[in-house]
Amino acid sequence: MDSQDEVDGGPEMLRGFICASFNQDTTSLSVGTKTGYRLFSVTAVDKLDCIHEGVECPDVCIVERLFSSSLVVVVSQSVPRRMNVYHFKKGTEICNYSYTNNILSVRLNRQRLVVCLEESIYIHNIKDMKLLKTLLNTPTNPSGLCALSVNHGNSFLAYPGSATIGEITVYDANNLVSLHHSKIKITADLQLWTGFSVKSTVTLIQAHASPLAALTFNASGTKLASASEKGTVIRVFSIPEGQRLFEFRRGMKRYVSISSLSFSADAQFLCASSNTETVHIFKLEQHSPNQEEESPTWSAYVGKMFTAASTYLPAQVSDMMHQDRAFATVRLNMFGLKNICALAMIQKLPRLLVASSDGYLYIYNVDPQDGGECMLVQKHRLFDGSEEQAEQKEDEPPAEGSNQPACQSYAATVALPSSPPSSTTLLGYSEDGGAQKGDVIPEHEFAEGPMCLDDENEFPPISN
């Protein structure tokens, strides 16, 4: 839930539902609950298979799965400073790490695991969980907002560069060095200046006048989308250059809280969800002047007039004229509940997925040609009826039944969880190495043995 993708409770929230997140290629949905966590496969429209239910720790507030592998990272509200890494098919704990403050978000790709605290960020090598880099004294980030490109070839990391304005810091998490580019800043009215070069600085993008609320990369790590706390404008920048490519206006009537941003796999579309009843889908396309000349319509004529007028109007007015509105929208039957959205190709058709704190996953069809209002094609309950009733108080009536299939039994390949690991040694590390449970791992003090998932088909080795 870009996005953290944490879903906070509302008055109508399904009891037991704490957080949710999609994996990096939107083939899986992870849900944290009071009793543990659940992993769902979202590769079909008509059914929602629960492929695993983890009960290793209760009150899961963060759960992240690495693509379709068996690696899952879990953080519990009862021990918010500790990160647990599990091999869920074996039912074993690979390792855990404890930090100096509460863990606010975790991001994964096939090269790096990033842990974000309020004023620091830890970068681990995902192959052996070695702590490679600690970014200390980062600007105060109470929501743990950060984004990691899922393309392991670049592993760009984006996080707030300021607590008071919408400045984005972009860091190279693969090479663990600052990006060697000229310092690029985009001022509040989005005018570029590159008056000097400072090779030791990261790329800085001052994308919004207000503090940041959401960040996400496209699949290749070449684009970065952002939204501020006001939630009225969404901007897309090139990476690593930091140049503005697109600007979309979500609305002007009211400020909203953007809960998630997500690109489609081909980066042609960008969806945004908030605490309102509307999910917006924007189309990333450059309007060619030649196309306008070939279609001499009234709208094209008016567009040219606006373009000509913008050359002598104030910058703020000119920017507003060039802001594109939503290509497609979804009207949810809820208001004020947190949710996360994602665009995916399911059964060869584009779909919009919305996981909501009401305890349901909604699947919509998206028309990639004409856009418009998206149609709801399926609604899946994330909990079976018996569990929901068990969570309700006796004086409250049970939720009305749903004709959607309940959580399916474990897949045949999923092993039942074994007993918790011992309180002294971290499973997955070498027998004579590793870290003690509950200890803060200092930088450069690494585990000796590599992490091995023993399922090469799910987690192929990375060749540099």
C-alpha cells in the first residue's frame, strides 16, 4: 500500500484487519491481521486463493512478500522494532533484526531490503541479510514514506528530503553511493535550475510545496510519481535526472489524503487512491503537435488558444492549463476508509485492484482505449464468515453473508508452520554465526552464512 500500504482502521473496518500490501509484480496480496498474516494469489478474477496463513506472530502491522518467492517480511505491533524474515513454505524463520526505533515501512526487490524508521533508513543485501548501509539523521518521516524500484538493476530509493516541503531524495541503493549527477531542484512553480554541480550530493527533486504523502517507481525504475499532503496534484519525474514529465490534477474542490500510487507494468497508466470514494487512473501520454494539426476539431482549436495564452500568463495559471485530468475513474461504495490500489494484467486484460480496510478486495475492468468509469467485476472477502463473526462482539449482528468464495485451503506445496525458532539462534544463518534475537545489529557486523530459500524456480540467483 504504496503508500505505506498500511490500512488504518475506520468505524466500519473489519475487526482483525490491520494492513495490506501487493507484491512487486501485483500477483499476490499480503494482509496483516490480529492473529498473523495471510498471502493471497491474485492471478485470477473469479477466485481468490489463500496460499498461506502465518501464525508466527500476532498483530501484524507490516507484511511484505518478495515477488512470488517464499520470502516474507513481517513486523508485529507487539514488537514494532523487530523485523522477522520467514520462509513461509518451510514454516521457518530465516532471521530477524531489531532496530533502535519502531519500523514504519519495509521495501524489497531482488537485490535489497530497505527498512525505514522515523529518522533513519537501513539497507540490507537480500541474499544474506547483511546490513550494507545506514542512512542516519534523515528528515523526520513519521509515516515511513519511501519507495524502492523493483528493478534490481538500479535499486533506486526515494524518500522525503524535507519534513516541511515536498522534496524527494533519490539514492542509489545498489552502489550505496550518492548519484553522481548535477544537483537538480524543481522549485514550487516547477522551474528548473542547474546553476552548479555538486557531485557528492544525491538527486533532489522539490516536487511539491507541501510535505510528501505518496511515492512510487514504475517497474523499470525510470519514472517516479509523487503526491503531497494536499493530494490535489500528482507529478511524474524522470529518474535519475529528476525532470518533470507529467502533471495530473486529482481535484481542486478539497484536499484529500492520498493512500497509494501505482504504475501499470508498462508505465502507460498511473492509479491513485485516497480517503475519498474515487480512485483515479491517469494515462501517461505526450500529446503530439502533429496529431492536433491532423484533427482540426473545436477542442483542438481551443487547446491551441490556451497554449498560446499560457506564454504570457503567470506560471501558476500556465501550469494549471497543462494539467491532465483522470483518464478513468472508479467509484467506491465507501468513504473515509483507507485502501491501496494497483494496476495488473489478469487473464490478459487490464484490471484495477483495490484492497480496502472494509476487508474486501475489489477487481475492476479498465478500458485502455476509452477509459471512463470502470466496471466492478468481482468482490472477494479477505476473511471467511466464521472468522469475521468470531471477531465481532456478541451484541453486534454478524456481517451479511457474501456469495464470494471464502479463503481457500493452503496450496499443496505450502507446509504448515513449524514451532517458533529458539530464542538464541537465527535460523537461516550459519550455525556458528548470525545474530542474537533482540540485538540491534551494528553496521558492518554481518551474518556469516548466506540466506537460502532452496527454491531456485521461485528465487533465481542474480547475475551481475
